[in-house]
Amino acid sequence: MTHESTEMPVRAEYDSDWHVFLDHPTQGTLGYCIGTDEEFAPDAADRVLAEGGWRVVGPWAE
């Protein structure tokens, strides 16, 4: 079985904690909580996305 790579923009939003969201073309919006209460933590976002099977391919932008 092969897997075709798909690049999707990811955004971070703050609600009681930081969450990252990506708009998957077939699965809809997927959200992951990175669980930091203070400033946005790019390393934590990268780690949580990697745990979900995703790979961040560029820097986070404000």
C-alpha cells in the first residue's frame, strides 16, 4: 500500500489551551490540543502533530 503525501495549512488557535487545526480534504477539520496555557509553543505543536501521524514541513508564522 502506498500513501500519497498531502500538504495542508495548519493554524493554531487559543481556547482554554492552544489547539492546532488542519483542514483535511476528506476528513474535514482535524484538531489537536497542544495543552499549553501560556505562549504558543511551536515544539509542542510539532510533537503533537507528529504523534497524530503528521509532519510539519515549515516554520510556524504569526
